[in-house]
Amino acid sequence: MSLENAEALLRELRAELEREGDAMDDATRERLRALDADIQALLAQQEDAPDSDSIISRATEAEAEFAARHPVAGGFLRQLVDTLSRMGI
């Protein structure tokens, strides 16, 4: 169930990034897309997936940054970090 939750949260985060459109700067949008790709690789258990600690750390930093400027995306990131943590990642 947790894997399905993580994938659903990634889909919601992608949708929110699309909705934010111009309200989000290119560097932030690219950082989140890279984080999304890394989490997908980790969930798919790809050999070249980044270290899970690195992913959790980056997601936590992004969530803290988004809390004020992009609260919906920040909420998805917070839920995603919680889900990944419950999965033991």
C-alpha cells in the first residue's frame, strides 16, 4: 500500500507543479523534477537510483522551502517524505 501511496503523491506533486506554472521559478521546478525522477528510480529499485538518505534529505529541504511559497506542493512533499519513511526508505 505504501508504494501505491508514494506513487499517488508523486502524481499529485507533478500535477501541482503544472498548476503552479509561472509562479515557480525554473530552478525550483527543475529541482523538483529531478527529485521526482530520483524517487521514481528508488521506488522502481533501479541500480542507479540515488541513495535513499540523499533523497529524503532533499525532499525535506524542498518541503521546508515550499511551506510558505507553495503550500500545496509543500504538503505533497511532506506526505511523500512521511510515506517513504514509513516504507523504510
